[in-house]
Amino acid sequence: MQRLAVFLATVALTGSFAQAQDASPARDVQQVLTSAAADGRFTFILFYRDNGPATQAMLATLQQALTDRDDEATLTYVDVNKRGQKPVIDRFGVGRAPMPLTVAVAPNGAVTGVFARSLTEARVADAFATPNMARCMKSMQEGRLVFVCIGLDDGADVPAGVRDFRTDPEFDGRSDVVAFSAYDPAEKDFLDQLKVDPAALRSPVTAFLAPPAVLVGKFGPAATKNEMAAALHAAGKCCDDPNCKHNHGGQQAKPATSARRNSR
Amino acid sequence: MRLRTIVWKELRERPTAMFTGVLAVMLGVTALVALRHVTVFSEREVGRQLNQLGANILIVPKGASLQDYYSADNNGQTLPEEHVDEILLATLTGVEKLSPKLCVPADIDGQPITLTGILPQSEFEAKAAWQTASMFKQPHVGCQRAHSPPTAEDRSPAALATQRTIEQLNHQDVVFGAEAAARHDVHVGDHVTLLGAPFEVLAILPETGTADDSRVFAHLHRVQDLSDAGSVVSAIEVLGCCEDAAGDLVPQLAKLLPDSRVVTISQVVETQVNVNRLMSGVSILVLVVLVLVGGASVLSTIASNVRERRREIGTLVALGATPRLVSLLFLLKATWLGAIGGLGGAALGVGVAMWLGPRWAGISVLPLYDVAAMAVGAAIGVTLLAAYWPARQAARLDPCICFREV
């Protein structure tokens, strides 16, 4: 009985995937992305090479996870074997990636999740980034620095230190500002990840982010440009290991590492 | 007649005895100097590799040989290229850059050459989003540094020699190793045909003293297409940010890619370190052999010389030569034997090491004057020590007994 149920479920899923496949080529993936962006919906693109069990399993998980999110997300498919799909494959750089692979794209074009071979509903849920988190991701994916200015009222001010930093010739044109209120309920997840508790907040705070997704530091309203620049340079050295290649003079400190390793 | 002239005449009168004594010393010194040179340069090479590549990890097929880090990607076996993306998607802490490579045989005007497909770092830009998407929710712990734009040094094709990666490489471009360029008389801007396809020489790398010098590098995907290899690579080099991170990454990568072999540079050079240790031990053994064989040979030469020259020694003493002078005579002769054998052996040893080093150990060897000087000093010391007892015996000879025997 159980085997029959599994068989029927597989047939049903295969059927739905076949229908989806039939439907998908007619609509260009770019059109799907544009349409979803206009509607403020996420797009989940399932890239696949064959219609094997792994693809079926990923499709089933996606469909299950998106069942109650019809108004938030669109699901589309890309057969990487089809020549016509090359632009979208190249755009996401998945031509030689392990398949099946799902890419989650926010309405603003930020990639908020990439899942290869297997997928869980929890990871699909994680891909729904908040609007401002998606803005930050988009900026960092373009290689830009991001100042997340969290204010105590609706109109979050950009601190003077941030303004000075952004006009500094060394950093000019390399950063974006994302400002929002600490009490915006839509940004609760983002604030949690930045470890900002609105209830405990007494003054505006600025989180400084750098690609790929490094929290360079959090600064109060009085922080200066120099403090932020120093924190950025410190984030570039990666860790306190004296032998780290980003740590100046690392080679001279060779014995320190050996001693540390020995003490492990 | 001066002491030096007497010794020189004595040596010339007995060329066979002199030759055997010098030969014994020379062979010992040759072996000692050659071994020491190869050991020293091999140790330097290991140290250089550890310094330069200490933070790097190699991912190769399970059965790949790992005798040399730089040749590990030329083993005839392959891995799926999708492993590169799997590593990127895993967003492991400490991974700085990835450099997949595919080696295929090719030829230029009928002369064989190794064509190595490499992936420029610009190809990974489209995948930067993968890192952001996955890492955004992780706290900044350990070696997860903020990326900075590539520097001018990163953008130079020569970065392939120094940093093991190249920022930009078009499908029509090739980069020549120094030795390959010299052998095929190729210059920047020249056009060459590889695997039936035209390429333009983008750059010629500076000499590195590694297998890379004899290679030609092209875009990985072009090499895959031209060689019909499919989406495979021979090895993936993971550039970690520091040695400790590399150590921590190995088990994670091994778990992620169970069909591959994941090793650090320390593991690759482990065999070489063991060989160096063995050669150091053998050097000591050769020194002992030099002392025993060379010393015994000189001892025998000088002792028989004293026996044969009893009458002359007696005459010298009767003419007023002091025991010190007689003793000096034989010690000076031993010094000459040691010096000639030592200098000849040192020169021969350096020559042997310079010839054998690149062939046997894959390293370039240059003369080490301190090693040669120490070997010559050791040879003179050994011969002096060996000649001391017969010289002392000669100094103690009674001229009356000498003449009575005659």
C-alpha cells in the first residue's frame, strides 16, 4: 500500500513537472523575472539537466514550500541543455554547476539563495529576504559597500560620518545607503541577523557591511569616517592569525603559529 | 732546497701512491659535497613551497600521484568541474580563491608541450552572488574577510606565476611559461596554433623554477572544448587565506568531495622532507666514510712512505734536520694530498650536484662556497690526522739505526 502511494505521488509530481516544462519554455525566464519583480514577488528558478529523481525531489520540495506563498513567489524552470537558455544560464553562472540547482531571486534582482542537488523547506523559507536585506544583498553582489542606517523613527537619518565616508575620494562611488526604522515589522528578521534589538535601542545605529557579506562593524551616530575606514581595513585582514596572507608581516611571525598549533 | 720543493719532488716521484691517496680523498669529498648541495637546495625548495603555498590545498583524483605540488595536476586523471561550484556553494571559511586546472598534451610545430586550462578569477564574479546569498546569515567568524577589488598586481598576467591565479584570460589568449617561450621562440603578441586552434600570446611568465615554466596556459573551457575532455579538471587548487585555515578546511573539503583526494602543501612535500632527512643522514655517513677510507688511505701512503724513505730520513737527520722538520715534511705532504683531493672533490661534487639536481630532484643547484670550503677543510683535517702518527714515527727515527739497516 505504501509503495503504491509513493508510486502515485511520483507519477503526480512527474506529471506536474512535465506540465510545468511544457508551460515554461513558452515564457522567457527573463520575462518571468521582470513580471515577478513588477509584482514584488520572488522568483525561484529550478535549473536541471535531466528529469531524474534528484530533480523530482527538488521540485517537490519547492512546490511544497511555495504552496502557501502564491502571492510572494513564482516558480520557473530552466533546462540547461537547451541552447536558448544560455543567457539566463550565463547570467547566474550555473552552466557547469551541480544539478539540479535552484536560484532564488528577490524582486530587486538580488540572489537570495542558491541550492544545489538537495533542498529543504526551511532553506526555501530562508531565501525570502526582507526588502532592505534584499537591497543590501543586491549592493554587495555588485561589489559595493553598504551602510544600513537604522533609525528610531520613520525617516532614518544618515549620520555625518557615513556622509563623510561616502564623499571621501578613496571610497567615492563604492557604497550604498539603506535606511529604515528599527520598528519596521517587515525588517524583524534582518534586525535579528544584525543583532539589533529595537527595544534596547536608545540611539540610531549604523551597520557597515562589505562584500561578500561581512559585518564590518556597528557604529553610533557620532562615529567618524576614519573609524569606519579603520574598521573596513581591519575586516580586510581576515583574521588574527599572524600567518594570514592579509596580515602584514605574516611571514616573520611563523614561529607563533607553530607554537599555537602545537598547543592545540 | 726548500721544504715545499722536497715535498713536491717526493709526490712527483711516487705518482701512483699520490694518485690513490688523492683519489680516495677526492671521491669521499665529491660524494659529500654533491649530497650536501642537493640536500640544501631541496630543503630550500621545500621551505619556499611551504612559505608561498602554505595556505593552499590541492584537490586531485583519488589515484593521483603527489610527488610534486606543481605537477600534481598533470596526472592523466580527472574530476568533474562541478566540484568547483560545490566548493563555492559550501561557502567554507578560509577559502580565498579557487583555481581549477586541466592538463592536456598538445604540440607546437610538432614539438610536444603541456597545455594547461585555467579559469580566470573574473569567471567567478557571476558566482559572487552565491557567496553573498549563503553567507549573509552567518556571523563574521574567523577567516571570512571582506573582499577588496583586485589590485594592479592581481590584474597582471604575471600573477599566475606569483599568486597561482589570473584575473582575466580571453578564450583566444595563451600565457607561456618562461622555458616554453624560450624553447619555441615565442613572444608577446605572437600567434600560435594549439590543438588546431589559433591563439595569441598574451604574456610570458617570469621564471619560477617549477613545472609551470615549461607549460602553456589557456582558458579552461577552451581547452576542454578543443581536447573534447568535457567538463572536467585535473586538479582544483584552493587558495586558503592562512595555513591554519587550510588545515581546518581539509576535512571539510574531504567530506564535501568524497571521490577526491584533498591534501595540503605540507602533505605534498612530506615525502620530499623525508628524502631530505635521509640525505642529511647519508651525508653524515659519507663524512664517516671519508674519514675512515680517506684517512686509512693517507695513513697507509704516508706510513709506507716513511718505511721506504728511512735512509733519506736518516741522512736528513744526520745532516742536522730536526725531528720537527722531518715531521713537517710528511705533514706537508699529507696537506697537499688533502688539498688536491679536497679541491678536486669539491669541484667535482658541485658539478655532479648541478647536473643531477634538476634531473633527479627537480631543483636547480648553485655552488655553495661555504659547503665546498668546509669539505676541503675536512679533507685536509682528515689527511693531517691520518699522517700524524707516521710523521711522528719518522721524526723519532735514529739515523744510526737507519744506516745500519742499509
